[in-house]
Amino acid sequence: MRPSSRATAVAVAVATALVTLTACSGEESAQEADSPVITPSDGGSAATTPASPTGTPTTAAPAPVPEPTGDVTTGLETPWDVAFLPDGRAVVPERDTGDVLLVAADGTTTDAGDFPEAENEDESGLLGVAVSPDFAQDRTLFFYLTTDEDNRVVRRVLDADGTLGAQTDVLTGIPSANRHDGGRLTFGPDGMLYVSTGDAGEEGLAQDADSLAGKILRVTPDGAPAPDNPDPTSPVLSMGHRNVQGLAFDDDGRLWATEFGADTADELNLVEPGGNYGWPEVEGTGGTDRGFVDPQLTWPTDEASPSGLAYTDGTLWMAALRGERLWRVSVADGRASDPTAYLTGTYGRLRQVRPAPDGSLWLLTNNTDGRVEPRPGDDRIVRLALR
């Protein structure tokens, strides 16, 4: 790994900064199974900042508006993530089938291989994917999956013919369950691999420093604890998380994360090395007097249930499952503000959003995951232009 000068600066900044499931039954609050489907709005083109999120909303945000320009591809089965290769193709793992697809910009889709050992039940299965920062040299992809033993991170080489090669374990022993498995992967500007995990349905694990559950992890590409972690012998970067499924770095190398709440508050967090985010002692804000880190923004669970997260040019984009909308959040000087909803109900449940090489956003739906009735063509990837 040959980090750039910017990556080295970020690594130094990180080092300097180091100083029983009851109410919920899944990715969204327990009430969802008995709740009616949220009534869609008229597409969100005139969306305004809601009064419900915490923070200091304003009446207008100087940020782009997402405009759908068509489907990239349709007929997918519970796509969970998307990561772009240097040639512009996207790697898309399907949670329930264990298949890995390669999707070109024109929608052409090919099978790259599968993970027969991925155990799918409810929320578990084949989850996140990340592309090696040195892909041009090593052609390596990293995946997060649930097995019959644990959640784990593995790597596989993508051969020149577009097929996945042999598998190597990178990080094993992450507690697993049929829900709250985390699963997002991303490489930071420091060249380290960041991994989100859930509490695996055992709330106390999030506060157990010796457990990998309910954490954000930071490891080398070989799976070793990053040497300047809060505890250099541990992969744990932060703890006290319920179920993190969104990770994104801003232009200043700050890490942001989305987190599912239980009954009252979904969260957008700015991740601090060594920070404890309070779960299950605290949900939402109000934990600072107890030494916990408060979220920067919160939402009622029926407006978010946030999964994927992306950052582009001063803006975070947050895909909402139960909320069935795309949230835009402005970011400046390490502060998040002006949450604004778009596409409310237009495409149903939204799992992930990613910046594409052409400057658009690719938005993944998740209407075939058993929670709602699929729409014709689901699941799909939608291309959004930023106007």
C-alpha cells in the first residue's frame, strides 16, 4: 500500500484524535410489521426540510437536487451494495442469492460468481463490498457475509475474464444473527478498511469492548488492527452502535455513519476514534453527560431506517428503507445540517446510494426483501442526475 500525501495526513489526523433485544425485531422498529405502508408523496420534487430531525434546519439548502433519469438495470434480487471498478463497471452483491453481479453503465449485467456459504435469513447473507484502492495492481474485492459460524470479511480476486477467484478470510469472528449484522465496507483515504457491524440482537455486545459486535472496525487490508487504532491490538475504532449500515468519508477525511434506532431515533453520526455512541444505554441524543457521543442528526424511525450513505461535494446522501426516501444532508466544517427528503415513496425501500464515475448517483431499491410487495421491475438501480 502506497498512501498518498493526503492519505498520510488523514492517518496522522486519526492518530492525533485517539484520546437482550426487547423493543426491536429487525432493521426497522418492531412496529413496522403492524404498520400500514407509508403513503407516498408526489415524488419529492418540492421536498422541504422537515421539522422532526434534530439540528438547525433552514428553509433552503444550497445543495443539488437529485433528478431520476431512468433505470440502469432491473430484475435484481435484494441488491445490498454497489462499488465501482476503475473501468466504470459496478460490483453488486445480492444479499439473498449470494450472487455477485457486474453492471456496466449501459445496464449490461453479467454474473461474476457467488458465495454458496452465505447464510441468508431475514437480514443476513451476502452484504457489503469494497474495491481495493490498488485494484489496478491486485484486482482484489472485499466482501462482508454471514456464514453458519459468524459474520466475516473475505477477499477474492476478480480475474480478467470477470469471474471471482479463490477466497481468503480477512477478518472473522464477528457475531452474527438473522438481524443487526451491520455489513458495510469502505476504504478510507488512509488506505485502511472500515467495517460496520451490528449488535447481532444482543444489545450488551455493543458495550463489550472485547466483542466485535456493535462496532465500527478499522483494519489493514490483511485484517490486522490498524496500528494507530485507539487500542493498537484491537480492530475497534468506535463502539456503542446498534446497527450501522452506512459509511462515508467527506472531503476532509471525516467518517460519517448511519445507524438504525429501535423505537424513537435513527441516527447520523460523525465517528470519533475511541468514541462510544451509547447503545443500548442511550438511543438518539442525551448521552453526553454520561460520556457518550451524541448523533449530529436524528429522525423518527418511520422517516428513515437509514442504510447506505454517500458523500459528494459537501453533501451526504442517505438511503432510507422504512422511510422510503432519499435524504440530502449538508456538511460543512464537520457539522451536518439541513436534512431534506426527496423521492418519498417513488421507488419504495432504498438500500444504498453511491456516486458513479459519470457524476450521477446510483440508487439501489430493496423491495424484494420480504418487507413490502415488490413493484414491477424490482429490484432496480436508478440513475440520479444532480441538478
